[in-house]
Amino acid sequence: MEFEADIAEGQLCDKCQRPMVVKQGRFGTFLACSGYPECKNTSSIHAGQPQGGGEGTGVACPEEGCSGELVERKSRRGKVFYGCKRYPDCTFAIWDKPIAEKCPDCGHPYLVEKTTKKLGTHLKCPAAGCNFTRSPDEKE
């Protein structure tokens, strides 16, 4: 039984210089050498791209001394979370979507978007002791 695989344009195997193909595995999409089984070389589909994961949020990482940005990621079980682009150097992560807007009450550098049954979708300050909450539609 043979599976069809798409050839990755401009990607050559580091070991044998044959074209790389896009394959699907249990951990997602990856690149594999088209010369399998003679050459068993594989690499990440994102090998030539900057490290950091998913889509950027525009929110700077709040960890002291970190110059990264919070990006969207997925956990092993597929749940979306937001972590620092500089992982593993910085391990900051949150579950709620960060919004690049300063809290008007306490000055916290970002707000988070939460959804609850009682309030629906709303923006909330994540700082301990600050109870600022507003609708995402409201502008100050």
C-alpha cells in the first residue's frame, strides 16, 4: 500500500540531496526524504521559519527581562493557550487570549478575553486585586 505525498518545493534532504516530501504523522505534518527506506531523514515542516509557534498576538511577554511576544499555541490535547515566543528560554503561558490594551484601572500591560455563561465574551484585567471588566465592543 503506497501513500501519495506532496513534494516540498525547494526543500532538499540534508543527507542525500533528494527532494523532501510532506507527510502526515501522529504528531502532525512533517518533511521526510523521498528516498525512504534508503534514507530515513526527517525534519520539521517549519524548519526554515523563525521559531516560536503560532500566530502572534501583539502583546509583549510580561516576564521580567524577556523580550518575546505572546503567541497562540496548542497543547498536546489540542487546547489553545498563549505562550512566550522565546520558549524554552521563557516559560510564561496563559490560557485566556491576551489583548494588547492597558488596564485603565491598574495599568496592567494587557487585558484577557474571557467567555462565561453569565457575562458572555468580555475583557478582564488579569492582575490580582483588579476587578476591571468591560465588553469588547465598548471603547474608552
